[in-house]
Amino acid sequence: MPRLRIAFLASPVPMAQAALAELVALHGQVAPEAAQFVVALGGDGFMLQTLHATETLDVPVYGMNRGTVGFMMNEYAADRLIHRLQAAEEEIINPLSMTALSADGSMHTALAINEVSLLRAGPQAAKLRITVDGVLRMPELVCDGALVATPAGSTAYNYSAHGPILPIGSDVLALTAMAAFRPRRWRGALLPKKAVVRIDVLNPEKRPVMADADGKAVRDVVSVEIRSDPTVRHRILFDPGHGLEERLFQEQFA
């Protein structure tokens, strides 16, 4: 039987590097561009890096946890990897596209698998104006920040900010505020996946705001447009019975 072409990628932590050496010795190594599978060794942060790095390749990514949380990862084991890859279940995730306009007039674009967030960058609360599909929905939100999260990212920063957990496969995005001051009791909104969200920063000179898309930060933004990008498909593999849908259930009933 021909050997599967696997690209092993690992975070720099010693535990991940040791796993990399072990697996390459067992299965060989190819470049991601030539691979049938990409195996990511690390934590959730490294998994996001791997998905972004391979987003132009039509290749599934199978993560094994050599980090901390590992929400997007499978359990690590060096044996039976070929069987696990062939039996794995695939989840398709579309990222968010962020287009941010800075105060100096420059435009910045980035993709986010988890969320796009706007955060105050000074001592005073941010003042934001929210428009959805061209309709003004909130003239002024006074807060520490706001984010738009995908279902895959709904258990990350969004959940920490008391946003809802969204079922995988649902055509819904979460719009969540961080420490909303006015309206004081505003708990966010659920939006259709196809919605286009525009967030304008009010009084950005006095109340500076930064935008972040999966770790790609843009400072001094004056407006940000966020939408789901169906043209980018991330293929993530999970062991049977341990996919994202089951993990979301576990988060909610833990």
C-alpha cells in the first residue's frame, strides 16, 4: 500500500517538537503543497496559524493536541495515525473577512476563523456605531469593545464575553459587546451568516480603537466591515464522535 503524503507542522514548544520528530520518523515528511493531509501539532493557537497558512490549499488539516486547551485538536497518539486520518470526519468552516480603515487612510484586510474584534486602545471606553446590511441598528454603543464571531469561534473570546455558543453548521454569526456601558443591558445580537456588519468608531481621536482578526491587529481604526467569506473553505478533521458539534455540546453541559 502506498504511503500517505503527510505534512507535519509543529509549534516551537518542546512537546510539539518531540512529537514532530517521532511522527516524521514513522511516516516521512512532505511539503504542505504536496500533501494529502496536514497534521498540526500544538494547541488551538497553532491550529489557527496552520489553517491560515494552508487556506489556499485544498487539503484537510488534522490537529493533535500538544498544547493546552486543544478545543480544535484531537488527542495525541503516535500509533494508528493512518487509520485515524482515513476514518476522520470533516468539518467545513468559512472564515470572516475583515476590511479595516485606519485614521491615516490606509486599508487593511484579514481573515478570521474565530472572530473579528474591536477593542478600546486608550483609557476611555470606545464609542461605536453599528450598521447591518446598510441599516443603522445601534447609533451609539459605549463599551470596551465588540466582536463578531463564527460558530467555530463562539466558544473562544465570544464566550468569555458572555456571548452565545452557536451550533456548528448554523448560518448564524454572534455580535457581542465587551463590558457594555450604554445601552447597559445590551447582550448582543444573532445575525444571519450572510450579513455585512459595519462598525464605525465615534470620536476616534479621543477614544482610539484597534481591530483584531485572529491575532492580526490594526491600530487606530475608524471603521471596520465584517462579512463571512464563502470562497475560503477550511477543512478540519476530527476523530469520529469528537467533532466540533459534540465539543460544543460538552461546553454547554459541562
